[in-house]
Amino acid sequence: MSVYTLVEKDAFTVLGFGTELTSDYTDYMGIAQEKAAFWEKITTDGTLDKLKVLADNEFVFAVNEAYDNKMMYYVGVLTNETLPDATRVIQFPKGTYVIVKAEAATSEELKDTLTGLAFGQALVEEQNYEYIGGPNAAVEMGTHDNHVFGEMWIPVVEK
């Protein structure tokens, strides 16, 4: 049974605060530590709360993007609003997306699970579409039964 679906999405915009990830792209432990530290910072210093006020819905996006020759990580919300101190307005293209769903005990575990399923299984299995870069996001969508649930959204193109 497949762990993913292909979905057509309209273009959308995520407003985010971000940080450059300086660990080597093959240093998964280092990247995970940098992301966790950034997540902790923005949740405790009020930055995430500032974003949520502008959000079109309850979703919280953890966005990975190669931008300006840097490996960037953003936490953001779906909105057309902006903040003067926001790091970036991230444009996601209209098109086909690989969507992976999961739930976990914590936000961090959810993001790890979604990333593992998406890049370790879904994109490997998919025969007709491929990821060629651009922003991708782990989307925390809510909670139920003491679990966090969400999806990974990865834009793909036909091979």
C-alpha cells in the first residue's frame, strides 16, 4: 500500500521566519538539532504567535528550501499578509504535489516521520513524477486523541 497520494494544488503563499542551516546536507543529526533549536526559539520568543494571528487557517508550516545558495528552514503560516520583520514570503507553485499523511505524539516526531516517509519512501516509489527542488513543507494541521497530525507537501513534475 502506498504511503502517498498525488494532489493538484493551486499556488499558495507561506509567510515565514527562517534560519540558515549550516550543517552539511548529509549531517542529518546536525540538521535535526538546528531545526529543533530554531523551533524552540520561535515558539518561546513569541514569533510563532505573531504569525498565527495572520494565518488563514490553523496550519503551521515547517518549510525546507534551497534559497540564494543556502539551505534554509522556515516556520510559517498560510497567508497573504506580511510582517516587516518576516524572513521570507515563500511562493509555492500551482501543480502536482506528493502528499504524505502521518500522526505522532509530538510536533518534532511528526516532522521527522513525514520527512522520512516522503523522501525515504514516497519519492523513491513514485514512477511518473519527480521532485526537482523548490520549497517543500511539513504541515502541522491539528491534534486529536493526544496526537499531532499533518502532511508533507512536495511539489513534483512529470518525468
